[in-house]
Amino acid sequence: MTAQSNNPRVKFGVLLPTREAVMSGRSDPSLLYRLAERAETLGFHSIWVGDSLTARPRIDALTTLAAVGARTSRVRLGTAIFLAALRQPVLLAYQLASLDWMTGGRVDFGIGYGRRGEASQEHEFKILGLDPGARMKMSEEAVHIMRRLWRESDVAYDGAFTRFEHVTLAPKPAQPGGVPIWMASNDVDAGLRRVGRLGDAWMNNIKDPETYRMCWEKIRAHAVQAGRKPEEIQPGAYFTVAAGSRDAIVEGEKFLAEYYNRSYEAIVKAALCITGSWDEVIDRLAAFADAGARTMVLRFAAHDQLGQLENCAEALDRRGLLS
């Protein structure tokens, strides 16, 4: 993917604003539906949703994907990301299998873990009687349980957090082998090892292309050490974008400050945010593509989500980057 040529391996997804829907006080889901339907029509590869219970209230992720899946036929449906450790893994495996079956095998399940030491996120675990300090091990155990239930019958499991016997899940996911599991990690050695050992794909919001390239090389090396084929892991990336005119960029910065209840300057220190004209943004995305990224999830920092979607699609299409 360069300014001059099309790289067909790069796919673009769009994040639905399920948190903004709550923040705005709207009770009408039609905007989420229109965004998803229009994204599919415009040629985007996938639709994604975030997850939070109480830390950043939003419309439930799997409920949203089920509703959107009934209104689309082609786009992939993903979570970026989902706090699997907050859910009982047998029930979660059942919900995801049913969602994948209902949508014709279009689900991608992105798992994240929350930020250590962030009080509102740790509170989510505590109100469910869970230890936030165990969330990594709980998430890994959930991955093992879900894959076994998706692939086997009469399953028994005796783990640190979950124990059961004689469980057969039905329906199984429509996708052979089960729902692909995307594992989140930025530049953290333990997280990169986890992606290499367990992930079908990698999600992150790493802030610069060279760090991305270095992390991707580490994941590939960890995959080899785990006896896996690195090419079977899909490298993705999550971008927050405020693009277009100067007014659109300023609006995007204010949008993010309201979203996180902190200054924009503090936000960009912690997360990947790209601003500029659409051509400048796409050039920046191209640098990540050159570093290895193949699925790019775009979150629009804007109140006019449909307008940003249209502008983004026009800019990508002008560069020959949408199917």
C-alpha cells in the first residue's frame, strides 16, 4: 500500500460508535444500522465494536453484532476489543458459536484485557467477583476452553478458573475450527508472546510504524518457537482518525477529549491518533501497511459518523484501496 499503488492485501474495517450512542443520550439504533449497511455497500471489509461493562458504558458488543449481522451479508463482524475475562467461558463460547452460525461464519473475536491500575476498568472485574490481577490467565484459559468446545464434543476441562465435564456445544460455529481469535498487545513482551502462541490474528494501537514492524517480527519469531506457522497469523491495527478540514480535525480532538474525559494531549500520548487531510492520513496508514499491517480498523473521531465514513471511502477509493 503506497501513495502510488494498490496493495490488495490491505483490508479496511470501521468501528461502530456504540459508546457515542450512549454518550449522546439517543435511544434510536438506526445510525448504527445505517453505518454498517453503508460501510458494506462502500466496500469496507469489516465492522467492529468495542466492549465495556461499566467503565465506558456502551451498547453490548455481541448484541450489536447480531443486529448488524442480520442487516448485512458480506462484511466481517469483529470485536476490537472484548474483555473475555469478564464472561464465563462456556457461555461465551456458546454465544459466539451462535452468532457465527447466525451470520454465516463472519465473526472475528478480538480479545483485550483492560489497563492495569485503571480504577474504572478494575472495578468492572470486582463487581463481578473477579480478580483483575488474574485477567490475563483467565483470558488465556477462556481461549483454550472456547476452542475445544468449538472443535470437540463431550469436553472436560479442569483449569485454574473453570472446571466441567461432559459438555457438548451446539451449534458449532459456521467457520471450520471455530471463530478466529484476535489477541491484543502493544509493545509488551508477554503480550507479543501470547499472540505468537495463541492468536489467529493480532490487534494493537501501536503508535509508530517502526515499533509495529519490530513487534510483528517478534510475534513471528514467537510463533515459530511455539511450533506454529507465522503466516497463519493475521496482523491488524486499530487507528483513531480525525481527518479532513481543519474544522474536522479540531472537532475530532474535542470529540476524543469528551470521550475519555481528559485532554487531547494526554490521549495522544497513550493511544494512536492520526490527524490531517485524508491524503495525509492514508499516507500514514501506508507506512503501517509497509510495516506489515494487513487489516486496519478505523475509528472516526467525529459526531458526523456517516459523513466521515463517506469521506473516508471516497479518499480510499481515489487511491484504489477499496474493493
